[in-house]
Amino acid sequence: MSEEWIKIKDILDGKKTGEEVRVRGWIYRKRSSGGIIFVLIRDVTGVVQATVRKGNVPDEDFTKADKALVESSIKVYGKVKEDKRAPGGYEIEVNKFEVVNFAEPFPITEDHSEEFLLDVRHLWLRSRKLTEVMKLKAKILRLIREWFDQNDFYEVTPSVITMNAAEGGATVFSFDYFGQKAFLSQTAQMYLEALIFSLERVWSLTPSFRAEKSRTRKHLTEYWHLEAEEAWVDNEGNMKIQEELISYVCQNIVKVAKDELEYLGRDTEKLKVVEPPFKRIKYEKAIEILRDKGFDIEWGDDFGAPHERALVEGEDKPIFVTHFPVEAKAFYMKISPDGKTVECADMLAPEGYGEIIGGSERSEDIDSMIARLKADGAKIENYEWYFDLRRYGSVPHSGFGLGLERLVTWIAKLDHIRDATPFPRTINRAYP
Ligand code: 4AD
Ligand code: MG
């Protein structure tokens, strides 16, 4: 008998047929009929049937198999056979059955409300769907790292405790930091900006926090924020970097995550077509398009989900909406020569998924930034260090922030962002 623990996928791929194997995992489902117990066992790679027959295993093993409830952790030993009737087409003819831990009756049985499944999220993470999403997310991250490595970006580790509410006071979580008011970071951008003066091209992955009071399918209060910042790059160059990165992820994820995407029922043709260039439309034009489609929207208004959906209608790739009005965007964005708009771009995903990236060229004009910060009621002295970056060898630079869970939601074609993260934080939930 082989001494190693076999992964279930190797059995399902037909690589172990006729061999004696040992498999460890958890009981996914169970049923018995006469002297036979059919145990579906799952590991990280899949689910296979283990057939326990009275007489084929020691009597005490049979009793254990009979007693063990769903989610008990087990080890099974036996011979792999092809069997068309078994789910997946293979089964293990068990000759030894061990129970590592007898599970108590598992609280998740059949259909449950979303709220209940969120209450037992720590257990629901074992579901096939969430398992496949988590694997997919890890693979997306791997591709993102690969792309940044190949394109001369350094990964850096900025702080998450900050005195700066760079994305505006309305959605910042504040807390008492030894007698001073501090915030949970909404963005690592300002720290990344400081780092480009030595490293030139940097990126980071940090949790970002937004005190979002709205309950939507695309907002979390805590999400993983992937941000990049580049010296000597303007808004157009920034968009090129983003479209290359997103295309790289889409082109390759269909190759490295075939099983996950298939399980999730994702039409991968929709991802294969994602390649540069992405269409760029100016905010002004976007407003025109929306008004033509019957929306009651005016210059200065920000887009909501229905607007974003309407803008990507008929598009098979993400698009950029550029040059938003100054007053609609953050204080750090560079004002365009027209004086009314900023050098920014939001990337909107197709299939109605909305904004996945926000980026811009950064302002180098301290006075204009101060005026815009004051309008938001910010404490200017907390931004002095940031203005130093403009005082000592400033250069044109740009950057962007990608909501990792938004990207996963789109790539996996999920209904709700909460399934793109193991422990979703929303306005009414921080448990478990
Ligand atoms: O557009 P945002 O607010 O931009 C910034 O924070 C910039 N400082 C980033 C930068 O230039 N370095 O956020 C960036 C992205 C959004 O496009 C969206 O994908 C995601 O972060 N995001 C959220 N994801 C989940 N839940 C939320 N509440 C989110 N808010 C923003
Ligand atoms: Mg944004």
C-alpha cells in the first residue's frame, strides 16, 4: 500500500484506479442500505464515494462508519474502482475505516436562510461553493503578484492605522489611539505615494475600511484593497497598467482555475475576450449616454449601480469612465486643464458588476489640495507630511485601487460580494 495520503482529485482523474490508497477528509454525505454504507468523503480537491461493506472491514470499523455523522473527520483505506453509479465515476472499496473525530449533529442541513448561513459562516465555509471561491481568490492573487513581479513593481507593506481619512470623512471608522483620534485606513494610497520616491513602482494588499451605511451587493465595511502607485506615469499610462493587469488575470485565470470556474458555472468565454485596450469614455459623455437612456442625472452627480450597469450595457470588456467633476472626487486628484474635471478613471466591469478600480493622476498643487480638504472638514495639519512629498522632488505620478472582492465577485459571477470573502463585514454583521 502506498504510504502517502492521496488527494481525491487524483482518484476522480482516474490516476489511481486499481490501486490501494489512503484518503483523509470529512464526511460530506452518508447513506446506508443493508450491509453497505456509502460515505461521501471530501478533501480540499473534491468528493469521492467510499463504500464500506460489512465483512470487508473489521466489525468495529463498520460500527464506527455507521455511527459517524456528517462532518466527522475520517481516514479511509481501500482499493479504487471505476463505478459509473458513484458520483464522479469512482469509488473506494474500503477495507479500513478510522474516525479521527466524531462530529456532533451538524447545524447546517438542507435549505437555510442567508442570515442563518452567515451566523454559522465558520462552518458554511466548508461548502463546495465557498471552497471553490476561496481557491479561485487565491489563484487570482497569485496571478496579480506574478504580473506585478514581471512589471518591476515592489510589494510594500503600508500601515492600516492612520491619521488621514483620504477618501473623505463620511465613511471613515475612527477610534481612540491613546488619546488621539485615529482612523482605520480607507486606502494605502498616501503611503504608497511616499514610497515611489525611492522605489518608483510599488503595490500593496491591505485591508481597507469603509463605514458604508448602505446595504448593497457590492459594499463591505472591510475589504482587501490592492493598490499600486507609479512615478513618472500620467492618467493614460495608469489606465494602460490597469488594463494590462486585469487582462493578464482574466486570460490566465481560465487556464489555472478551470475546475473552480466550472464548478461555479462561470462562462469562461466572457473572460477570455478581456484584453487591452479597454474603451475610455469621459464622464461628460457618460452623462449624455445616461440621459439618452432616460436617467435623470446631471453634471456633478456620482454614479449608482443602475448607472454603472447602463454604461456597460453591450460591452464585453471593462470600460474606463474618465474625467469626473472635481467636486465628485477626492482632494488628491490632479485637476485637468479645463479646471472643472480631474485626471481620473474608474474601471467598470462588464455584466453589470460596476466599479472595480478607482484611479487617478495625483495633484502636485498643495493649495488646491488644502482648499478641497477644508471643504471636507479635514484636519490640515495631519496632511503636512503628505505635502512634503510635493516639496521635495515631486514628480508626476498616478495610482489606482482595486477592490479584490469586487474582482472576485465579477470573475466568479457571484450574486453578492459577501461570498468573495470568508468573514464578510457589513453594516449589521461582525460575527463570527
Ligand atoms: O474608488 P476608491 O474609493 O479609491 C481609493 O480608495 C483610491 N485611494 C485608490 C487608489 O488610488 N490607490 O476605492 C478603490 C476600489 C473601488 O474601485 C472598489 O473596487 C473598492 O476599492 N471598494 C470597495 N470594495 C468593497 N466594499 C467597499 N465598501 C468598497 N469601497 C471601495
Ligand atoms: Mg471609487
